[in-house]
Amino acid sequence: MNDKITDFGFEKVPEDLKARKVAEVFDSVAAKYDIMNDLMSGGMHRLWKASTIREAGVRPGMKVLDIAGGTGDLSKAFLDKVGPRGEVWLTDINESMLRVGRDRMIDQGYLPRMALCDAEKLPFPDNYFDVVTVAFGLRNMTHKDVALSEMRRVVKPGGKVMVLEFSKVNPALAPAYDLYSFQVLPRLGQAIANDSKSYQYLAESIRMHPDQETLKQIMLDSGFDHVKYTNFTFGVVALHLGTKFA
């Protein structure tokens, strides 16, 4: 048995237990996920994702992997861009989230390729994808370096790995951001999704996630040849872009 300890929000848990506890969170919130995203961010998550899609520069015929893709926001946009000759794979480790994403995409006329899989053990060949994205999923992964190494493995030389994630907010905004995160957000989760604990975990997991420079270094240590990042909304969210040269 693995007796190593990792973070689950502010709680310390055995590594073997974290994936199960994260799964419980997303099983609970899957049905209200999109509504809560709009309420929590005031709709800003759509702008952050739109910026990620523009930066990806996806063209017809490309192959794209959307990791922890949840309800499929990025996958739908990429399917519009790759056309019939391209491929977009929507993956998630959580079956509830993947099922919601599948149903919503099919209802909107999309037929995505989908895989239920762990980002730390991607079931794809080396050098296969032109672009790999993970939006608001990396912080829930137990071994971020392992997941990032897997993303690097499956992307082609010259391809992009893009990590959109909550990050370290500008210090001037930190007091107000903390008040919102720990007082307002759990109450909002209780009112809309009948679940305050999952949104308490969300706030805690953001605080435990590496800041911008630390994540950049983790990506470099995971084998990327070049990494840059862009802050959105005063650092509430950052987009890291890793490039593999060979």
C-alpha cells in the first residue's frame, strides 16, 4: 500500500485516497458544474477559455487532446476548428463529468472522441497530438509532474501543452479574494448545488496549487524546452504554455 501523503485542499491524505476524494467532489458537482462556473466567475471563465483557444492556434486537420475536459467547453471549440480531417479527444478521470460532457455535446450536434482515463497514464502514443490542453484540472492531480511529463510525451515536437489554472492573485486583491473564496463561495455552492464542502475544497485546492513561477519550473523540470505564462484577471488565473522542441 502507498503510504505517501499528499494535499487534498488543506487536508493531508494518503496519495491512494486523493483520487477517490476528488472523484467524490466531481460526482457531487457534475450536474451543476456549468451553472456554478458562470456564477463563481461572473462568466469570466468563458473569456479565459476563449483566450486559451485563440492562443492554441488550432487549424483544420490538427489533433487535439483536452484533458480533464469536464463538460466539453474547449473540445467543442476545437472541433469547430479542426474540421472533419482533424481529431479532438475529450478525456476525464471522472465518469460523472465525462457523461455530462458527452450528453451536452451530443445534444448540440457534436460527436466527440472520448476516453475515461488518468492524466498520469495517458492511453495515447508518443508524439501524436498538435495541442494538449488541461483547463482547471491540473491542481486536482496527485502527481502534477508525472501528468505534465505524460502531456509532453504525447504532444508532437513543436506542439503546445497549455495549462489554464487558478493561480496566485495580485497581493492587493488577496484579502477580498480570500473573503469571497472562503465565505461567499461555499454558501453559493450550498444554495445552487446543495454542496458547500466541494466548494470549500475548491477554494483550498487553489491555495495549495503552485504559483505561476513554481508551475513554470515544474513544467521545465518535466522536460519542456520552453515555458511561458500569461496572467488573467490580476493573476486569479494563469495560462502556462509549454513547448517541446524534439
